[in-house]
Amino acid sequence: MKHFFWLLALLSLQVKGQMSMTVQLPPSGVMQKSQLWNMLLVSASGGAVSVRVELRITDARTNQPVLTGISRSIVLNKGAKQIQLGDVMPVAYEYLSMAVDRSPNGLLSAGTYLACYSVIQQTGDAAKLVAEDCLPFAVEPVSPPLLNTPADQSIEEGNLPQFTWLPPAPLTIFNDLNYDMVMVELRKGQSAAEAIQQNIPVFRSLHNRNTFVSYPVSAIALDTAKRYAWTVTANNGNQFAAQTDIWTFRIKGVQVVKAQVTEDAFIQLRKELDGTVFACRGKLQCSYNNLAGDTTVKYEILTLDGKNEIKKHGVLSLKAGENLLQVLPGRNTLADKEHYLFRLYNSRQEYWYLKFIYSANQQ
């Protein structure tokens, strides 16, 4: 009985040994479904055999099935046969994920995958596995995202820079394109790449679907004495796809306009922030054009020390047209010689701003 089992095992090895398969997949790049069927089949059988090829693709990161495909029957004679899409069509596909375009020449979405092939020999109603192979591959964009602004090694005028970049290409390999933008402080002696890898982010924006990010007022105030490095990563869903280069920039010192705010001097609120900081004494006086036609608006005064703490908030009454507003900080509300941000929020969901240095001395 033992010899009988050994004989069965040897026969099984001999059957598998009669067929070999070499799959020809590019290890990375853009991948069409047609490229999945490039392979070389070698038959050592004395006569013609009928086989079909079964394909299973799984996500290498999650091990979740993505796609299965079964070819038509292929007749192999003794020797080697180069197989391409035309030899296996029509292919019966089963789509198990949104990662594959269902069109005939569809592209696989960006990601890392494992392709497993099985060659099944058909003899009458019987079918047996005669060859199998698995290969990893990655679908990557031809062009990664490209940083745009702030330019590399630039000096930015304002302390609230806007970051922009160009998307990767081709966009058709992404079914859930989003971006992670990270900015870190660049310390003395560090390269930009070391800073991105080692330093705690000063600011990050995750799962952003736009190709721009504005540095928020609520984030840590940027230091004019420091340099910063930033980069953007493109993702397909939660899976990494490509990364930009790493660029650096620094912030130019803000300009302080030394203008005392008196009863007859009111500073115009602006929709956009710049590097201008006004000096005011005792009370804040500003002008606002009520184009929204509001009767009341909300306002806040925030610190600009990196904590962005709200020191005062309230409601202001308005009339149509130009309004001259006065805001009294109150006893011990604002610290002498400190920087603050005044912002007004109207019914159009617009913010209007003014940065100032507060002086408790009214003289």
C-alpha cells in the first residue's frame, strides 16, 4: 500500500512537470487588463493538450480579492507557445473591487497587487492543475504629483502661505485620489528629506481632494527665523500611490505699520490676510463695508502666539453700507505688546480680518 501512494505522488509530479508557465508582467507602471495575459506556456506532452488559464488578483496590502478571470480553452502542442490577450479571449471576468476599469482596455487602479495564475488541463469532463505561479506587481502613475507653490527655497511675504501642486498622471488609474500634505521645521544641519522623515509636523492636511491647501489662521504661527520643508503624497483611497519632491521655504518678517488708532482713525478690514500688522492703543477701531446687509455679525479676537486662543468674542450691530466699529478689549483681556487677530464673520460665511499689536497705554 505504501508503494502505491508513492507511485501516485510520482505520477502527480510527472503530470505537473509536463507543463511550465512563465508570466511576463512589468513589475511596476501603468497596467492594462490586456497585459495580464502575457505569458509563455511550455508543454512537454507528446500530443496536443487543451488547457485554460485562471487568474486571481488580490490587493497585496489587504489581501482582499480584486479580480478573477478565466480564459477560453487553449490547445497546446509539444513545445513553447507565447500567449497574449488574443489567445485567451473571450475571458470571463468577475470584478470583486472598484480597483479595475471594466472596459476592454481598462486600467488597474494605483496600488500593489499579487497576480496568481493556474493552468488547468482539460481531459473530457476531468480537469487537473498542471502549472501555477504568483507574481507581485505595482500600478504606479507615469508622473507623480508636482509641487507648484511656494517655490523651492523661496521667501514668502505673508505668514499664511497657500500650498498648491499638480496632480499625478494619468488620472484614470485613480478611483479615489486624495492627498496628504505635510510641513515640518527644517533644523540646522538637516536635509529636507531627513526633516520630513524625523521631525514632528508643524502642519498636515490629510485626505485632501483638492490640489491646494491654505495655511489656516488657527495653526501654529510660522517663525520668520526658521525654514520649513513640505511634501505631498498622492493616495488611491488609503493606499500610497506616489510622492512629490520635497521643497523648502521661509517666511519674510512681517511689516508693522505704526499707526495709532484714535477716534478719527479706523482701519479697513480685509478678506485676505497679508503681513501687515497695525498698532492700536486701548481700543480697536476698524471699518467694515456691510455689503451682505447684515444687522448683526459675530467677531473674535485670537492670539497669534501659536496657540490661537480666543481672548474675546461677541456680536456687533451693523447698519447698511460703511460701518465704523469700536471693540473694547476689557480689563486684563489682552496682554500689552502682544500680537492678535481680529476676525469678523458675516452671513455670507466670509471672514474679514485685521492683525494688530495691542498697547494697554492709551496715551
